[in-house]
Amino acid sequence: MALGSFDHAPPPFFRQGPSAFSKLMFFSALALFLMVADTRFKLTQPIRAVVATALHPVERMLQVPVVVWETAGSYWMGLQKALATVKVLRSEVVRQAETLTRFEQLSQENERLRGLLDLRPALSVRSVPAEVLYEASDPFSRKVIVDRGSSSGVLPSSPVINEQGVLGQVTRVYPYSAEVTLLTDKDAAIPVLSVRTQTRSVAFGGARGVGMELRFITGNADVQVGDLFTTTGLDGVYPSGVPVARVDSVGQRVEANFARISLAPVASPDGVRHVLVLEPVGLQMRPRPGTKARRDAGLRKKRADQ
């Protein structure tokens, strides 16, 4: 083959187009044209809308981890704040409950004290306010210890009452305390008067230290459930008219002709705190007129005889 038959033109693969500078100028002018056209005539707005619509699910999917992270952080912070708030509120509830309990206790105490203060002007005997310290340790008796003794003028056999009625009687006196035997004690006894029938009898403490009873009452006696018994005022100890007990039940003893009458004390000895210790009525009775003169005359005569 002759050499002149070869085509000296470069193959298509190595063929070169416009120069790089020409391309730069062309594409720069195209970009400038498109920007001016998009600004003035909104030519690319539909294209942008289509592309944004197509990419919206992808954007939402890519935002899921970020949203989950932010939500988890917000939930954790909110949970911590809620737990702290609940803790503070629980402490506040406990404090309010303690305050309410103290308020209720003070209200009940004020009511009892008001009852005692209202009762004192109605009494014609000297009284000493006292507070119950504790209950005696003897399991076979019903006795309490009060915080007033002989230094406060408390005497043996002094009646002890509260705003409801008679509680018991002082059986032992110490300088700064006293022992009170309650009406429900098995060895306690008190003369009583029926308000309805005006009959007198004696109420005794229950056999087991619970309640009271009327003994040696005939089976046909006029005693009804609910009858109120008060102090007689004739024993020289208790003032008259102070409530003692009410009839709880009336029955018949099988072995005798006496009635079985159970009483419920008007003043409940359980939970009592403030009481009044009265001076025995017999100590405040004034001597009859002329008694002192006769006694002085007797003393003078005795001295003259000597």
C-alpha cells in the first residue's frame, strides 16, 4: 500500500472542540442569562417546584433521626422536671398533712378547754386545772396520773371531772402529781341520782374495768335504758348535778331478784387529757352560826377549870 493513501486527519477520539476559554465564556453567559431570566420571568419556578416535591420525602426521612433525638431529649428533660415537681409536691403534701393534724389536735384541745372554762363558773367549789400525764401501769386497775399535787392544793378524795362529767377521784397525792382512780375501776363507787325518777343509788365500777353498774336494785325498779344519773351532792365529796353515767342495758339476774343494770360513763376516760380537780364539797361547808363562839367558850371554861 502506498504511503500517500493514509489520511493524515486525527481520529475522532482525539478530535478537539472549542477551546476551554470559549467554553467558560459560553457557560458564564448562559448562567447569567438564566439568572436574569429566572429573576425577571420566573422560568425555573416550575422546575424548582417539581424538584422540591420529589425531594420532600427524602428530606423528611433524613430529618427523622434529628427529630427523634430532639424529642428524646425534650422527653427526658420533661420527665426529670416532672419527677422533681412530684417530689416537691409530695413533701408539701406531707407538710400540709402534719400541719392539718396539728391544727385538728389543737382545735379539739381548744374545744375541751373551752368546755372546762365554761364549766368552772357553774361550779361553786374551788377547782384546779390539771393535765393527764400517763396511765398507771397496774393492769388490774383503771388509774391515771395528773400533773398537779399537794403543792397546787390537790387533796385526797378530790373529785376529778372534765367538760362532759365525772371522771374519777383522787386516791393518792404527791407533791407535784396525783393518782386518780377512774369510775370504771373495779373498786370505784359513787352515789348517783336518777334525773328522771329522782331515786338515789350507788354506781360501781365494772368487774373487768369496763363500764359501770348499779347493784342491789330490785328487778321491778323503774330504770330505763338511756336514764341519766348525776351526782347527789349529799356525800360531801362531789358537787350536785354533775353527769356521771347513762343506763346502757337493763336485765334480770337469774340467781337473785336483783336487776342487772349496766351503765356507760358520760365522760369517756379514754383519750382524756385536760381535767379539773375539785376541792371536796365537805371542806368548803361553812360552820353553823355560833359554832365558833361555843367552841371558844368551851375552851375558856376548860382553862378556868384548870
